[in-house]
Amino acid sequence: MFARVFLTLITIMSVSGCAAAPPAASGATLHGNLAAVDKLALNQDAELIKRMATRIGKADDQGRVGRNRQWGVLANARFQYGAGRALRYGVSIGDDAVMLAAFSAIDAGLSTVQEDGSFAVTLPEQFRHLTPSIADQASAAAFFLSDACPALIVSGQADLRRERIGHAISWLDDHTASLLEQDDAAPNRLLLNGLAFYSCGLLTESEALQAKADVFIEKALSFVRDDGVILEAGGSDTSYQAVSLSAAADLLGLGYDGRHSSELARFAEIGTAWLSGQIEQNGRLNSSANTRTCANEQFMGKYKQADLWEVFRALAYMRVLNDLPVETLELYGQWLRKKPNPCQ
């Protein structure tokens, strides 16, 4: 099925006249070409893709973004998440300035890799009473690596950072048991963990690390319901459904062909159908039945809201990889431009 999807991509590329897209002679050529998938996703709505990809904001002179910039300390590489997406966007449009800024943010995260391969944690004063466990550190490392490694592959600049990535992913490999325990009930994180191992395994040319992704993907897919929902806290959640679909899109775009590739492609199809079904006629995302976001779950003292931009990203990429009606994406994009309340 996925081969047929990529044959369709070739047709899209030839019809759209996307000059920046790499040449492709067959579906097999495109399979594993995440850069081509990025460019086709960009074609869905260039303005919103740009806004989605650059949401991390401008890096400071030390490459810090997000909470790390806000706190004025490189607290955790986990908060550098999003730099990879910004880099992939820069590559897609050929913008050197965007790429350089994104590289600085990725390199800031990689600069915290310690001698043993773990990422250093330097919490700001208000959180010094907290002591992250090994499992916390492993989950944070996987989060950052799942974003950085696909981007470095797309950029063609992986060689400059391969040794440090290899050091970090080897540490994570040694702590697989802790990672599984930490994220056992969160399928979106399990898929991100699988993406970290598969993409960093590709980058470091390690088949063993690539194969380790199967452990996490298999566990994540055990949460998929017949209607396409991937269960979060026992029910459906539009925001985390989108996170899982985005991870699936990256895995498939990277050419994942492990033991669970057909099941992953099936989830991408039926999971997208469910998520698109939550888009109402006016373009509004219906998150009223969410179990985690727009519910009672908190992160760092704040209630979680649905990530409307993650939903857009998932739909845009699945518009490329599946048969999502273009009208659904357009309606949602129009609603998103109105800066709606994520939970109303």
C-alpha cells in the first residue's frame, strides 16, 4: 500500500511543478526520502507550515530556544525540541538563515551530551528541588533525538554531528528498560521513542538501533482502537492523536520497513480518518471528549491545551501520505488562522 502512496507522490510532484523537489524515477526512489515528503507537505499550505515550523522562536546567542531561552539556562535538551522541524523547513525552502538558526539550536542541545552519553540537566533556581530520574532523563533524550535526527538526515549535515549523536543514542539504548517503563502508557511517546531509535540508527548506520524501534512501535500500536483512535489515558485525544500521526509520518517518510511497517501504515490511514472526522463544517477542531488535553492534565503547573499546530502538521503530512480530502485541511487552516481558543 505504501509503495502505491509514493507512486501517487510522484504524480503530485510532476503536476505541481515543484522545482525544488528532488527528482524521482520510481516509488522505491522516494521511499525513505523524507526531504521529498517535507516539500510536498509544504505545498499544502506554505504559510501555515512556516508558522508551524518556526514556532520555537528565535534562538539566543547560545542557541537556546523555548523554556531554555526563557529561563536563561540550557536546562534540558528536551526543551530544544522543534529545532529539527525548523531545520527541515529551512531545507525545504532553501533558506540558509533559517537553517543556521536551527543548527545553532540543535547544536546547543547536543552540547549537553556528557561523557557517558546522557544529556546534562541544569534546572533553573525555581526547580532545583526536583531530581529527574534516569527514566525522566531517558524520555527527555528520546524526545530531543526524535526531532534532531530526522532533521540532520534531511539536511545532509549528519556527518558533523554523528559521533555525538551516536554517543547519546547508545546511552539511550542502554536505558531502554527505563524508557519503556517511563512511557509504557503513553503511545505517542512510544512512537517518538521508536522514531528516535530508527532515525538515529539511520544516521549512525546502526541496523541494531534501527531494529530497536520495533519494540516501541509494537507497544504503541497495541493502543490503536478499531476506529483509528490511539488510546491516551483510556480514551481519545485530538492533540496526542496528532503527535502519534506526525511520528508515524516521519517513520514512514524515513523508510521504516521493520516488523510493524504494515500496521504502522494502517494506523496512519485509519488514525487520520478519525482525526479528520473531528474537524467540523466550520473548520473547528472538536476536542470536547479529550482525555488529556483540554481535560485535567497539567505540565509544569499549567493545564494542557490541545496543540492546534500539531494537528495541522499531522493533517498536512497525512494529506501527502493518504487520501485526506483537501477540503478538510483547508477548512481547518482557515479556522486556525483565526487564532481560536484550543479548548472551545
